[in-house]
Amino acid sequence: MYTKHRSYTLAGKEHYHARVMVDPTGYLHIDIMEESDELDGEFESLSFKTQDRKTELTCQDAEHDWRIALQGQDARELVTLIEEAKEEYETLMRDLC
């Protein structure tokens, strides 16, 4: 069970770069390089909404409220990584019982 790391170029005219870390314990961490901004969120607080060729990733919970725009392909990869992380965590918990 390892944290998976990816680098994405955000959608939009600025083309900022984001380092994304998917933690199998249920957390996402995003570091936007040009803004020195760090975004965190639990998997359960994330939502993806696709329009045209970009996808808006939103986190809304009591502690975090943010949104970023991803390229469609990057968003699909991120959804897959999150699903894989959830499955890995569930497998580990079952194995421990």
C-alpha cells in the first residue's frame, strides 16, 4: 500500500502544474507549484464534473472547500487511482481481520 504520485498540468489559461498524491488511507493532497498552494481532501468529499474537454475537481467538507480544473484524460487517470487506492485499503483491512 503506497502513496501514488502524479504530475498534471491544470486546465485553464495559466497552465499551472500540480503534484498530486493519492494516499490509500483515503486522502488526496495537491501541491500547485506556481502558487505554492496546497490542497487536501478526503476521497469522500471529492466530486468530478466534466464539461467539454476539462473536468472540475471539487472538494467540499467542513475543513476544505476548493476546486481545480483538470484535463479530461488526467481526471480519468485520477479517478482510477482513487478507486485503486480504495480497493487496496479495503483488501488490507479484510486481510487484517
